[in-house]
Amino acid sequence: MVFFGHIGITVGVAHLYNQRKLSKQFIEGAFPAHSSPIEGAFPAHSSLIDLRLAGFLAIAPDLVDKPIGLIFHETFGRHTRLYAHSLLFSFLVLIAFYLYRKRLVHPVILWLTFFGHMILDRAWIFRREYFYWPLLGLPAPLTRSVVLGWMMGAITPYNLFGEVIGLAILWAVRR
């Protein structure tokens, strides 16, 4: 996946979670009996996932790894999926979210938006060395340029389909 696939699919799942939570609150009678359904249908959103944060977390591994891989391309063998694409880094993010759980709304769901990036990248299949880092060591250097690798990857059916689906979801949940 490239950009819109990560953000759109993750924001779509978070949006569905929010919608389910709102409908469950409404059905279970979480609103006072004297209020009308229209007034009660939009409670304080403090218990809902912030879709902007979900979208940011969906691309956070790329925001960390891509600049490092581009600046230090010879050091990392022209790879741009580095340590933020690893299970260890994901576990550290989960620990950080757990430590700040009183300040975050649904920290485990937010972590899943972060980890969803690796799921959509199919990181355990491609560049396994970084996904399981430090257990498997580092991958062999790539022979092609970083930009050529991105261009070749962006036109695969999986990535093109993901981008279209992501854009469609973002269009559907726009406000």
C-alpha cells in the first residue's frame, strides 16, 4: 500500500467502530428519557476515536522510516521499511499507549491503527528481516534505486486496488 490505502482503510475501520459505538449507546438507552433521539444521537465525542489520529497512526511507520531510509540510503541498503515496521517497535508503541492510557481514548484500538500499517504492508512476507528485527538481522541491500522501487511497487494490483479503496473510503466518511 502507498498513502491513501493505509489512511483510508484504517480511518474506515475506525469510523465503523465509532458508528457502532454511537448506535450501541443510542440503543441501550444511554441518553436521558426526556431528550429527543435527535438531541441524544450526538453525545460528547470524548469516547470516540479521533479519525485524524487514526489516519496519522496509519502512516506513522512510513513517516519515521522513509526519511531515514532516504537520507541514509547507503547505510540501510536502499530500504525504506526499517525499524518502525518491526514487531519490536510496534510493541514499544503499545507500551507507550498503555502508559498513557488515561489520556488516550481506546489505546489498544489506536495501537491497532498503527499496527494495521504492517498488516496492510504484509510486512511479515516482504522484508521479514525488518519485521522481525533484531531476530533475523538486516536484509541484503537492494540493487535498484529507492524511487524506482517505489514506482515499481506502486503499480502492483494490490497497491492500486488499495489506493482506490482507500480513496473511496475517505470520500465516504468525509464530513
